[in-house]
Amino acid sequence: MRLSRSRRKFLKLAGAIASTTVGASLLKGCANTPSSSSSAQPAQASSRPTVPEVTIAQGTVAYTNHAWTMLPQKLGYLADVGIKPKTETPRVLLDQQVVPLIQKGEVDFNTLFFGIVAQSLDKVTNIRPVLVYSFWQGNTILAAPDSPYKTVDDFIAEGMPWDKAAAATMAQLKDKQLTTQPNPSQVPWLDMAFGFANMKRQEAKLVAVEDPKAVQLGLAKQVDFVAPGGAVQIYQLQYQHNFRSIMSTRQMMKHMKVETNSPVNNVLNYDTVVCTEEYLQSNRDTVLRYVSALYRTMETMFGSEQEQTFVKYAPFINANTGAEMNPESIKFIFTELDPFFRWQDQAKVYTDKSFRLQYENLYGFHIENYIKNGTLPKQDYDLGKLFAGKQIWQELADYQTKSDQFIAKAKAETLSAERKELFDTGQRYYDMMDYLDAFRFMEAAFA
């Protein structure tokens, strides 16, 4: 929702006077009823809450399902909650750069395909996903449209059951050239796919290249098979150049038995926004505001302004990938290859044990398999602590609930002009999904 007055006036109203930021601990100090908060301040102009201006270093990876995090800045949503990035657009990193640069403090927030970290939880101990926003089901092995190779669907259409069709499909790759990514994120998926034919991935001739180069090799017919890791490159080949999907996660999910403990789950991974544990502990309110701006952005991306929003996004992703994405192709990626988890989906992600993509179901299964195959040592891995996004979501949801109580209270009472001004400011933050500051201003209005 857009602000009814100019952003300048609103920020002047919200941030005119310095005061202590109300942190996550405020939730613990609140009574159950809004009117009895022991930490409330007198509702006077000299003690109104403020939203401090904070500068952050923001990064992303040049995949369509990652680089959307440039939109909160482009749309003005970060400025609305007092956040100013150091650069005009997020710094674009390669997958393998994300963890080192986050840990060095060169970047505060970055997108991360969590499969990269999941295999190294014993070594990478301070990376915290503060937002789980989608899951990747796009892994695909592609062949040129005029190639002689059959897809798994071709074999199934001929009457083969899944297991025999999958084996026959992957057997075609023996001693053939297959592009892969330089980072290890594809390894579990490739191992699973080759395992259908009782093969190891090394039985193909692996060509480790970045995705744009993989597309070039595929289009030039210099390799037999292409397995890019990015949604942009998959879309380019499969939907712009009619490459055929020999084997993909979506085909696995279509034909294999899918349960909470299904082997398919071992190749599904979250797309996340991460920071370090140290940054989270020192800047918790900033994290809450930043994540709220991302939730708001997702609502815009999937709302009535979707096409206009993707028009604003396309130039950035195209400039950083060499692709020719448009709103239609971006929408396809966000709904088919990388289905998003929006605000209303977070309860399912974190609390619904019957949901096969619930974080403990998914990563508990990953960790168990990594321990069995020796990738991770046998020890306890605290998923509740690891996925800090659960606590961030719960805090924001609690602030929303308490703000809802104030909204109901405001309908039943007549507020003075000063108190109404504070409440209206809180309502504007509420409409922006910044439930932390919605609560702070509404609490002040009823102090």
C-alpha cells in the first residue's frame, strides 16, 4: 500500500526526535492487553518513537530467484523503514563468494541457496537464514532439440515404469559431456539422478563452467548435455531455444512417490536471505525492518502491480546475466522453478509438521543423509537456532497481533489529535508490513 502523504513528510514525522529503539525484548515485556504495557512511553511529542536511519551493505547472486532483492530499494520500501543501502543496487556475488564475504563483514545481507551451507554445517556455524522465501525445484539436465537423446517422459510414454525409465534416461549420459556448476550445490542432485542408473556422476565427462558459459556451449552444440544452476539459463535454453528436459526435479516430483521422508526431499533446498549470527544479535531491529521490507516486496510482486514490478526488475537481471527476461518469463520462474513462500506461507514452513517442506522435515532429512554418507560428522545440529527466520517471523507476527489489538481499541475510542497522529503513523507502518514500528507507534498512542 502506498503512503497517503509524501515519504519525506512521513519520515520526518516518524523520525523527528532520537530515542532508544525498541528491540525484540519489548515483546517479552508486554502484557497481554495493549493498554497495560509496562514499557510504554507517555504519548507526548517529546517522547514519540523514532525509526533510526541505518546503512547496510546488501548483496545478491545473479539468479532471477535471488536478485529480486534489488526491488525493495528500487520501490522505496527500504527507505520507508529507515534503511539506506551503501550501493545503488545490491553487490552481485558468485555463489562461492557469499559465505566468505558475509563472514568478513563486507556484506550484511545476501541471498543464498542454502544447499551450499547445508553440507558444511560443522564448519560454517554462524550463517543464519533470516528469511526463507522460496524453494528450488528447477534442477534440470537439458539436451538440444535436435539431439538423439530421449527424456524420462519419452521412456515413460513408451510404457516403462519410473525406475526403469529413469535408469534408461541417465544411462545415456555415460561418457558424454555434461556442463555443471563450479560450486558443489548441484552435487546431491546429480548424484541422485545418476544413481537411478547405478552410475556415478564422474561417468559422464563433466565440464565445470559458470551458467552463461554453459548456455553458450549448449547453443553452439559443443557439449551433449547442459545442467545450468540458474533459473534464467534454464528458461533461456528450455523455453527460448526449445531444449528438452532429459531429467529434472519437477519430473522427479511428478513421477516419484513424494512423502516427508522421500528421497526427492534430499534434493530440494531453500532460497534464503542470510546474515551472520553476530550481525543478527547486534542489529536485531534492523533485521526485523529489512525482512519486513522483503515481505512487503513479495506482496507487490504477486499482487495487482506484478507486471509493472517485473518491468522494473528485468533490466537489472538482464544486465547481470546476459539474458532477455520479461515479466512473463520472470513470473514463470517465480511460480514454476522457484515457488515463493510469502508472509502467509511462513507458518507452514516453520510450524506445520505435515508439510513436507517444513524446515525440520526438509533439513533433518538432509542432515541425516549427510551424516550417513560421511559429508557431515555425527553430532547435534540445532535447526531451531540455525533457521533464525523462524524467530524473526514469530516476532513480526506477534507485533502484528498486538497491533491488531490496538487497531480494534482505536475503533472503540476517541483519540486526541496528538494520539491519533501517533496511531495513524503506526497504521502506515502496519500497511507497509513493518509490524515492529506499527506496534511501537500504536503503543505510544495509547500510553
